[in-house]
Amino acid sequence: MTIIVTGSSGLLGSALVTALRADGVRVVRLVRRAPQGGDESFWNPAKGLVDPAALEGAEAVVHLAGAGIGDRRWTEQHKREVLRSRVEGTRTLANALAGLSARPAVLLSGSAIGYYGDTGDRAVDESDPPGEGFLPEVVRAWEAEAEPAAAAGVRTVRLRTGLVLSRRGGMLPRILPIFKLGLGAPLGSGRQYWSWITIDDWVHAVRHILGDRGIEGPVNLTSPEPVTNAAFTAALGRALRRPTMPLAVPGPVLRAAIGGFAQEGVLTGQRVVPRRLLDTGYTFRHIHLNEALPAVL
């Protein structure tokens, strides 16, 4: 079996590639530099370039490439890059797949729960409509670019990923030093929901989706039990055996520090339920945050 993976150097891609290779799967990584072996192939999504020979005959494609959303201040330039990198990459792959004579059976295309916007305390699943704001607009445009592959008969899945918990990357390593000093605190009201998933569950869920031919369309990759930011703060403090601050970090302070991402990425939240995964029999390894954080740490 051969599976094509983009974004293979990122947190999610590197974990998935390691797991697939451990299963005996041949993984071909699409890279934007000179290939360094037979398991790599060059592509340039900004120019719409990908080698059809690298895709022809593969069983599956997992597309995870895209500029980081929360790793820098939201300038207008960075927001354009976030949108451009997702649209161009997905468009390039979907059009290439549609033009193949021997198409992969499935395309798993990265997406995000930012699709739902701010849901307050209302639980949402894959049947709910998009929200409003920059992130929902990005996700709608991002997901739409995969349509040519679906129209050509490729089973297409949009991986709407939540907050991934890992020691190797993402948000957790950035906030651990603060919490270890006993300075962790709720953000804003603390009532906004954070829908999380451990990196272990994310990888296993993707493998479940690859193997279940009945799964297509959007799939939420989150734990069945999202928590509020205040509850997340308390749970991380307990996992580290460190106190947390009783006073929250005010919203205006966060907005001044990190700009627009504070409003849509930190101060608002999504209470997301992984209905499709549960309905197709996926068994979560980590459902409750209080046992997930110690396992991750």
C-alpha cells in the first residue's frame, strides 16, 4: 500500500507518517524542496505543480499542508498566507487527482473546527452550518477546493481537527513553561469551550477513517468531551501539580498581545462533538481531559 502525505514535517504529518510506516505502509512525502530519496516527490502548490506519476496508483492521499494559524501575529499579510496556502495546496491536489486515470480511493484533506465559529455553550456536530468570521471563511474556502476530487469519484473526507494535545508541538509546549511556574490562568471569561484531542487519538482516528470506506464529507477530530478554558486551565495545573492563578487574563490584554487571533482563536470557542467518528464505531483512547493530560505529559 502507498499513501501520499503533504505537510509531513508538521506535528500531525510527522506523527502520522511514523505510525503508517510502522504498519508497513509505503509513504511518499510531497515536499517543496529537492527530493532526497524515493519516498519524496517535489510539488509547488503556489504554482499548481505536482507530479502526477507520484500520485498515480496510490491508495490514499492525506493532505495536511498549510501555514500555521496561531504561531504568529495576525497581520493582514499573515491572514492572506493562511488562506492562500490552504486554498492553493488543496486545489493543486484535487485537480491533479481528478485528472488521473488510476485515482487513489480516498483523499483526506485537512480542515479545522474553526468552521463552526463561536458556538458558545451549544454543542455542534458535522451537520451544523458554518459560523461567521475569518476562520469560518478560511475553512469554507479550504474545504470547497477539494470538490474536484470528490466529483471525480474519490472518497473525500474533510478532517476538522480541534486543539491537538502533544508534547512535540502545537499549543501545549508553548504554555507549559508558564504553568510550571504556577502562573497559568484562565483566558478571558474562561467559559469558552476548547475542543481537544490527543495526538495519539488523532493518528488512530485518521487510520480508522482511511480504512472505513463509508466515511466521507466532514469529520470532527475532537474528544467527545470538550471543556471550558477554565476547566482546561485547572486540569493542566493538576496534571503538573502546580497551582494556577485565580484571576483570568483579560481579553483586552490578549488582544493587545497577539492581535486578531486572540478573538477568534482564544477568546471564542467551539463545543464540538465527533458524531461521525462515534457513529462509525471509533473507540477513543482518551475521552476525559483529566486522564488525557497526564498521558500526554
